[in-house]
Amino acid sequence: MKKLILLTLALIVASCQSSNTVSEEDSQTFEKNVQTLKDTWIQGYEQENFDQAISFMADSIQWHAPAGGSIGIESLKESVKYWLDNFEDISFTEGEGLPGTDTGFWGGNTYPASEAMAGPNNVRMYGTWRMTNSTTGKSASVKSYVVLSFNDDGKVHSVTEYGYYGNVGETFE
């Protein structure tokens, strides 16, 4: 009887603990979203292809910039054009600077436990952008952290970006 009570208690405790498993469907959605960013935004900049670089953006996108404020699709298109017109050799190194890993794309969170989520449509992207000013030949790099939210159509509708771009401006001097 004592063993039965202990076994029952163990099963109750085990069933009350949260599961750290992610569904196969969510995992595939997350991987698809990451691949979308690599194939469009990153590759578009690296290959100097405007249409490719903006193709991941929803028409309703709101981009919350490091300096504050937010902009929509038309201003983002102007921004991408500016970068492609003024810089070359643009590259992104995934995960650079993260301790203990070179993985630059993350989703979901475990802590705080009261806010834990595993949704595959919120992607955190960490890494370093590098570029060379097309006129002066001066190079710059930016450590970047971006939170991107995908909609049901596989497009990004919301972005919050963190990074310091001061050394990019210095390439014009």
C-alpha cells in the first residue's frame, strides 16, 4: 500500500510539472521563419538585391528602430534602398558575440515562468552586420539584436531592433 501511495504521489507531481517539449509543427514553423529571414533579408543585402531584401515584410509592418519611434513599409523600402546605394560587401554573421554558442536565431522563452511561451512566430535574431561604405571604402560593423514577429502568411509584421549604428555614420567622414 505504501508503494502504491508513493507511486500515485510521484505520478501527480510529474503530471503537474510543465513540459519542455515543442510540437513538431511549431518546430517546423520556427525553422521555416528562420530560413525566410536568411533567404530574404540577409541574402538580399549580401547580394545587393532590393526586392529580395524586402520580400519578408508584410505591407502592415511596423519597425521599431533603435533610436525610438516606428516606421512602416514605405519608409523601410527607402531605408533598404539607402543601405544598398551607400554600402557594399554587406554581410551578417549569425550569433557572433553570444557566449557559448554561434546560434543566432532563437524563439520562445522559459523565464519568467509566468510569461513563458513557445510560439514559433516570434524570432530573436542575434549577430553582427558588416558593411563597407561604397564611396569612402571605410568599413563598419554593428552588433545587432532584432525581435521579429511573423503573421499567418509567413511575413514579418512587427520588428523591434536594438543596435548602435554610430560607427556606420563615421564611414562617411
